[in-house]
Amino acid sequence: MQNSNKKHNLAVCMIASGSKGNSIFISDGLTSILIDAGLSGIEIERRMKDQNLNPKNLDAVVVSHEHTDHIKSVGVLSRRFNLPVYINRKTHKAASRQLGKIDDIRYFECGFTFMLSTLTLHPFSISHDAEDPAGFTIKNQQGKIGIVTDTGMATAMVKENLKQCSVLILEANHDLSMLINGPYPWPLKQRIKSKAGHLSNEESKTLLQELYSKQLSHVILSHLSDTNNNPTKAISVVGQAIYDPSAIKLSVVTQDKSSDLIFVK
């Protein structure tokens, strides 16, 4: 990672987020990982290079769940750069055909912390329609990043794990009225707004209100629906949870381009 500083602050780059593909780059300047790889390998490499990030410097890919928009190029990148893949057993079983042959599989269990070189990762269970989906916290001595991008409800476990984060990556998938009145078939609408679906703007706002802390400096809204939401609506609703906009930055990541590199303060 070329943009790191000497203190080894955590940094995050949202490579992409949305129903067409998800990937998050996280590094402390010593260890660099991807959380999910749901775009093509070529596109992930291109977007990383646009941010002066070298894919050859990656140390691992970590998988949250088996949906295609999260694992499309996990196997490709693992083979291309000789990367270990961290995944839980149920997710690996569900994703094995799409992942293909991977030489170095390393299993984790939700609820059990593990070290990935200089980074401490804690996977925790979330409520989504997958075999064993995981949210994550990633931390070092400089800060803590919390990630929940696919969940239908903010459980007590989610809230507990996301306490005291410096950066939060939260799902704000849909505006409920846009979803209900939109073009999706009714079974899909029911799935999205179910407890195993995706968080709405209002639900993300409520979650953020409970997670507000003096450590929090940046909130990144993710997995916005192109059909049932837009950045203006998401910012307007979720932003109501931020009492001091001068202390906490609120941003939105979209499907079509990566974010800038964000350093944890």
C-alpha cells in the first residue's frame, strides 16, 4: 500500500458497493486485505490501481457470505496473486463451485476473533438470507472499522460488536416507500424488507443513533439500491442521526466507482 503513513493508521477504500458487486480494501500499511470480491478480477485491479493500490501487495481475501455480488472474483484473485481466502465452513460449502480451486483456505467461525498478520478481525453473525453470513470489525492499535453491509435487521449482536468504531460501513439499501411503490415483483420486495434482507435508510439511521460515540469519525453508507434509493435520500435520512456534522463525516459509496482512500483518525 503506497499511501500508508508511518503510524500504520488503518485505511479503507470502498472498491464497490451495491447489488452488482461489493469489495472493500483495508490496510494498515503492513497488512492489506479485501473484504469480498464481487466484481470481476480485472475491474477490482483497475479500481485499486486508480487509487494507487497495488493488488500484488494484498495479503488475503476475507469472505462475508456466498452471494455472487460478494464472491465473483474471490477464486480468480486468490489464484492470480497466490492469496489465502478466509471464510467460514458453511459459506465455503455454499460457494465452492463458484470459487473453484483455492490452494489456501483458512476457516474462521463467527464469534471468534482471529489475527491476520497485524490486523485483528472479529466476524459476527448477521441476519441475511445466506448460509452463515458475517459482519466484521477490523482493528489495530490505531482504530477500529465496523462493517455491516447485508443484514435485514440490526440485532443486539450487531449493535454490541459495532460499539466504539472509528469508521462505520453501514448498509442503507432502500427507501421503504420507493421499494413498495417501485417496479420489483412483490416476492422480491418482501425479501428485501424482511429480517433476512437489507436495512432501509430509516433502519440505518436508528442503528447509527445507537452507535454514536466520541470515537466515531466517519460513516460510509453502502449497498444502496439503484432502483429503490439514491444518495440524496440516504444522506438526508441517515444524516439525522449525526448531531455534530463537524465531528463525523457522512459519505455514500456507489456501484460505479471506488471511494478515495479514507484514513482512520
